[in-house]
Amino acid sequence: MAQTLLWLIIAFVTLEFIISSVLSWLNTKWMSHPVPPELEGLYDEEKYRKQQEYMRTNKRVSLIARCVSFAVTMIILGFGLFGWLDNQCKAWTSLPVLQVILFLVIFNLFNTLIALPFSYYSTFVIEERFGFNRTTHKTFWLDALKSFAVSTVLSAVLMAVVYWLYLTFGQQFWIWATLVVAAFIVFFSMFYSNLIVPLFNKQTPLPEGELRDAITAAIKSFGSKFKDIYIIDGSKHSTKANAYFTGFGPKKRIVLYDTLMDKMTTEEIVGVLAHEFGHYKHRDTFKNMFISIAMVAVNLFIFSLLVSNPDLPAALGGTAPSFILALVAFSLLFSPIDIVLEPMTSAISRRAEYRADAFATEHGHGEALISGLKKLASHALSNLTPHPLVVWYSYSHPTLAQRIRAIKQLSN
Ligand SMILES: [Zn+2]
């Protein structure tokens, strides 16, 4: 049975690899498609050549990254290295919770080391060559260290608690684990800007001046007293610009990149802000939080039915019952569910984006938003002709042409 499970896992990992490769190939094939009429003139001829070159370069690197990750996964599965690591951790310490944490830390470290060369190359070779990079070497290494530390500490704490719940409550642990993970998700959705962002960026309240006056007037016209607008020093990392809405309750805020300021007019920034405010009005943070928690609950429930099955650890080369090996095997075996869920969550996210655009448009900021989005896309050398299947499967935002069409339709 363990052998069959291993073959199933290998088949699923291969399937995922094939799907992502096909999607990427479709996008590359679609590159030469004519630009949608809404976006004509966004790039002049020379800039369009540069955009196509940027996309080709990125495709090549992500293809190599994908192949490396696939090959490494196959080696790990083929040689039963997960089982080997689990045995090593058990030899190092006799404390069960510590064994699980050790496994997780080494696994995280390994993943980080595999990904690091690609992110280094992407930052200092590709982004640099196309004029986007603002990251210094010092910032790059410090960020890598900090994100490894934060993700490892958080996942280790969470894993330790979940494992402890399993040791205490047996198969019923999933109910308590869902509550703990839910609390964790709610806490970090709320305090993300206070606890995580400051490790990597500086945020300052929007200073007095013309922009602040315009934004305050716009928010007043939405019938709200919302005043938590912050500027983030995105320029520390890249010249690309962005804006987002985050948090809820007393910790909600709209964050604008400082790189937005030197590219956009005040009207355009207000247009982008109106879109972000639309997310707030439609309670999108809550909806996303609810979806994540529901998915965690379903996953933990199914996992609780399989956790004590000895075939799960054995499929990964384990020689004894192991919670962490069962969890890894479970997540690999259920990856086809993610393949089915991804287009669904993408569709939900795109609907929220359309609604946020509609909010901005209904409040008279449609034209400014279009003009702002165009500037962002043009500066970031965005792909104007993604393949429809790729959009359907994985795009969290509608394409620029789709957004412009929807905004124009609403304004008429
Ligand atoms: Zn949005």
C-alpha cells in the first residue's frame, strides 16, 4: 500500500509540474497576439520590444526554477529522504515536539536555500538589467535572513501547538487545531502591518499637503471618516509601484507605495485609493479570512481521518509512525484538490477586484483609475496579452484590458 501511495504522490507532483509548464508555455505562445484595442499605444515600439524581452527572460528563469524544484522533489521521494530526515530528528532528541520542530526547521532551511539563487538572480540580474531593482546586497541578505527567521518561528510554533493537540486529544485534535489556526489567521490579518511589515519596510502616515487634502475629500465623499492612510518605502526594494488595503477593526489601513507618488498625478492616486477603499467597503479582508479558515478546517478534518495510517509515513521512507511525515504525505496526496481549488479562489479574487473597480467608478474615479492602472502596467512592463486559460486558472486580478472594459461600461 505504501508503495502505491508513493506512486500516487509522484504522479500528482508530476501532474502539477505539467500543468504549470503548460500554462507558462501557453502564455509564451500568446505573446505575439495583437494588443487589445483598449491598450493600444500603452507601449511604443521600442518599449514593447523591451517588455517582450523582459517576459522571455523571466519565463526562462522560472522554467529552470520549476525544473530544479521538480527534480529535487523526485530525488527526495525516490530516495525516501523525508523518512531519513525524520529518523535523524528522532535520533537527535527524544522529545516528540522538538523532533517535529527540528524536522520543520531543516525542511524550511532546505527550501530557502534552493529558492535563494533564483531570487538573487532575479533581483540583481533581471530586475537590475530592466531598471527595476533598488535593493542593495545588504538589504537582500538581511531580508532573506529575516523572512526565513519569521516564517520558521511562526510555522514551528504553530506546528508544535498542533502536534501537542494531537498528542493530547488524538483524532479529535482537528477541532482544536482549527480553532488555534483560525485565531492565528485572524491575529496576523489584523496585526500584519504592525508586526510583519516593519521588519522589511518603513510606513509613515500620509503627510499634510495637496495629496492628503484630495484623499480626505474623496473619503468624505464616500461617506466615511477613514483616515488610516500610510506611505510605505517600496523604493527600498524596487521602482515598481503598488497600493493595498490590509487589516480590519482598529488596525485597518490603506498603504500606498512611495513609488506611486513620482509616477502618478493626484487624481490617479485618488483613483487607486478609491479602488482600495472599495475592498474595505466590501469587507474583502473578512471574506478572504473566512475562506482560508474554512479550507484549513476541511483539510485538518480529512487529515485527522488519515493521521494514524502507517502507510502515509512509509510512503515517504518512514520506518515508524510519524505525525510530521503523515502531514507531508497528506499535503502531497491532496495537491490535486489545490489544482481544482486554484481557479475557484482566483475567480473569487477577480470578482472582488471588479467590485472594487466598480466602487471607484460609481464614485466618479473611473477615468483616473484607468489612467493610473495604465501607468502602473506600462512602468512594470506588464504582459498585455496573457493567455485566457492562464487568466482563468491563476490570475488574482482581471487583465488590464478586462478592467478597463468593465470600468468604461459602468461609466456609460
Ligand atoms: Zn484590488
